[in-house]
Amino acid sequence: MEIKFYADPAHGWGEVPVSLIKELGIADKISHYSYMRGEMAYLEEDCDLSVFLMALEAKGVKPQFVEIHTNNDSPVRRYQSFKLSN
């Protein structure tokens, strides 16, 4: 599995499918510091991405990261906060 990691000078987010977050049963553990756009979630690097990676590791999956860096504010900051409706 490949995870795009979007980073700007202050922070970073891993792009993962919302459907995979649901499948792993961790949606309730993702904070509002992460973002969503369409069917993709952008998990903040400090806590939420770690929760996701631990859930993947428990399934025996080791992702590869591809970093996308900008020296300006990342567009991710303008996406909606992560929230799934029931």
C-alpha cells in the first residue's frame, strides 16, 4: 500500500481512503485535526496517522510513503475537518 504524505513547513498529513478507515474500525479514533475531501481522508501526522498505521500493522500491512512537500501552506489545510456521519 502506498500513502501520499502531504507536508508543508509546519505540519503533515497522510492521504488514505475513508473506506479503509471504516474497514479498520478506527473512524471514532480520528480527531477533527484531520481532514476529508471526497472519499479521501488526510490524517494529521501527530496522532491520527499513528492510529491508522497501528491498525494496518495489526493486519500485517506495511505501507510505503511518497512525500509531497510545499514551502507554502498545504491545500490540505482548506479541506473540511474529518467527521463521519452515522
